[in-house]
Amino acid sequence: MAITRTFRLRPAVTVALTLPALATALVALPAPSAEATARPASAVRWGPCPGTGLDPRQECGTVSVPLDHAEPRGPHITLAVSRLRSEKPEARRGTLLIIPGGPGNPGLHEPSRRGKALPQSVRDAYDVVSFDPRGVGRSAPVSCDLPHDDLAMERLRPWPAPDGSVDHNVAAGRRLADACAENGGEVLRTVSTRNEARDIDRVREALGERKLSAWGVSYGTYAGAAYAQMFPHRTDRWILDSNDDPDPERVARGWLANYAVGVEDVFPDFAAWAADPANPDRLAATPEEVRPLFLALAARLDRAPIPWPGANPEELNGNVLRQTLLDSLYSPRRFPVVARLIAAARSGAALPAPNTLPDEAMQNTVAASAATICNDVDAWGDDQASYEKAVADSRERHPLTAGMPVNVMPCAFWDLGPTERPVRVTPHGPSNVLLVQNDRDVATPLAGAKKMRAAFGDRARMVVVDAAGHGSYVDNGNECGDATVTRFLLTGERPARDRYCAS
């Protein structure tokens, strides 16, 4: 029997977010006050962390949160949290919370993974903390028990058929929504961005902190913005890195649509790299040749896929190639992945070994991601004809993404939510938000990030960095961008106005 819950609506407040930064520049840090240097009493019982390759100093624990925050005395679940303590207690000024992306990504290892990239001054000033969001990883994980074939990224991202038909996308969306309704359980029905913000405040409480600073990346910018909107008086220095469009009418539907823009923004960087004579993975003599080369190969693979044992699906077809391109545009460091696949497919050589994630990990990520984006907003619609028209128009304007970004998703058939209105980011609240953004980002393009900036109004400043990739702070080596974020974390100083950091 399906279990349903009613969640009381919370009054809207205001949004902001913070992000810890790695910078090569040295920033003068004022002498900390006695209040800043005191480490608050934590209600978390800290112990060793599960996993390998972690900083040996990283500690892990759990925080109990209500399954339904409207019923605080009702059933509870536990969230897995982790921390790296300040490396210089006399310089400590607070806690820097890393808010994971996704939605559906775990964060338990982020203090070791991202923390080691931070400049020493930031590691001295903050305890670096993160968590697995509800439903993810070690925090009451959810699953919809999908069959293996439905865990293929080619199917999870709604790529139309080679002729533009969306029939198989409608069928797949219905299957996923039905499987989640039948197998997802009670926790899945409570997974949402509003509940993530409430969970974060319980983590803050358990840490004994009056306020938090934060670093949210990708979806973490929206979750962080929701927290600052709902708990503005609990935010200290808020950084949003690689920003989602917070449009409350569309939310994740708008994020998916933005891939059409993001791929076009980053593809010229890939084309220039793929035509560089010094590149061992060079594909063409000039950048202008790379796009038609890619489109011709994708069309050929639509007609005649190549067997690819171990992949899911076990073939390289046109949509698998398109998905591999999209994934590779997340970072210039990934460009060789799609270039080598293209070269092998064109020449008839053996294809590279596929990088297929285990089904168990995919089950959790897919369920948590679908629950978040579908529970957050009921703006998807289930009119197949409208999707067919949108896909046809997008295929013509943006052939690299072939209509996928505007296609039908399982949310069109979701009947588990939403239970609350989406978060609306507003200019009302403390001016303690710094946005940092690459100007060429496949997943969160600058056009959408500017809408986050506009929603915050004077609460925020934005630093745009001349770089390609998803993730900016301490990720692309831009000294100007990194130093600006680090200075804000250490001193609270933001630029007087938005700024652009050249490469």
C-alpha cells in the first residue's frame, strides 16, 4: 500500500549560499575573536570513516532528523556526516559546509576530496563538513529497483529515437515513475530540496553552530539557496559555484533544457582542442571540421551501432555517443574520453573499455535524483504532442543535443509529489552571497546563472571566470577567481560589483 504524508508549508524567507575556495594568493586574515576561535560543543559522536583513500583525519558520525519535519516527534532517519577539523584551532572562525551536487550525489567523502584542494588558510579557518543527503549513500538510501537496462544513461537522459520519436521515452518515463511508486518506500516520498534545507539546519544544530558558511556546487547551489531563503539568519559566508537557474515555475525542467545551451557554449573549446596539432588525440585539421565530423558519426551510429561489451547498453549507438560528448564537456580533462571513442569508431579500431557504474550505485543515484526533481515541482506536464513539438524544434536548433533537453521525463507521470511549493529565491535577506561561475559550463550555463544572480539582487555578487567546465572555485586554476572567493571566506570582503576574471 502506498504511504502518503502531508507536509505543512513553511513561510518563504530568503536565499544565499557560500563556497570554500582554493587560491594561490595569500590573503591577510584578521586576528580571530575569542568567539570565533571557540569550537562549539557537538552533539555528533565522531568516529572513523568508512571507505578508502580518505584523509586519515576525517571523522564521521550521524545526525537524527525527522522523516517529516512537520512532525518532529514522529519517525526519524539518520544522516551520515563527516568533517575535517580546523588545522589551526587558534585561527578557527567556524564551519564550512560542502553541499553536494546532483541531485543524488553523496557528500560524505567531500572533506577529503575537495578539502585537500582548499588553500591552507581556509583549512585553518574552518572545520570542513559535508553529508550524504537524505535518501543518498549512507543516509537512509532509497532505490526504485529498476531493471538493468533502465539504468543506462542513454535511457535516463531522454534521448529521442533517431527519427525524433519520443514514444520510447514516454514508455521509459512511465516505467520509472511506476517502479518508484511501488518500490521507493516512505523515505523517497520525503526527498526534496526543502527537506534538504531543513536537514542542513538539523546538522547545524547538532554541530553546535549558531551560523554556517557553505560551499554549494551545481545542484548544491539550489539546495544552498533554498537553505538561505528558509533560514537566512543562520547563514554566514555563502558561496554558490556553478549556479542553477532557480526559476520556481520550472526548477529541474529548466536545468535539463539548459543543456542545449551549455553544450553549444563549451563545444568550441572542445573543437579547438580536437584540432590542435600538438594534441595526440587530434581529430581534425581545423576546429570548423569537428562539428560536422561528430554529427556525421552520430548519424552513422544511429543507423549501424557498434557492439560494445560491458557497456550499458552493450552497443555504441548515436545517442550513446551524444551522451558521452555531454559527459566529456563537463571538464577539459575529460575531452580525451570522447575523442578516443570518436577515433576508434571512425577507424574501426577496438573501442575503449566502457566506464559503466555498478547497478547498485546507479539504483540509489537514480532514485534520489528522480525523487528530488519530481517532488520539487509539478510543472512537467504529460501531453506527448507538446513534447514532440518541443523536441522537433530543439533538434533543428541544437543538433548536438538532438532534442534531449526538452524531452519527457519520469516526472511527467510522477504521482508521489510535489507536497510543497518550490523555493523562490528573493533579494530579501543578508548580503552575504558570492556566486562564482565559469562562462562556459555545459550543465549550468552562464545564462541560467545570471538568473540566480538576478533573483538574489543586492544580496549577491557574481564572479565570472574565463574558463570552460563545470565547477569553478579551486578547479580551473584561475588565480583571480580563486583569490576572490578565498578572500571572502577569510575576511567577508566581496567585490563592490560583479567582476570578470580573464584566463
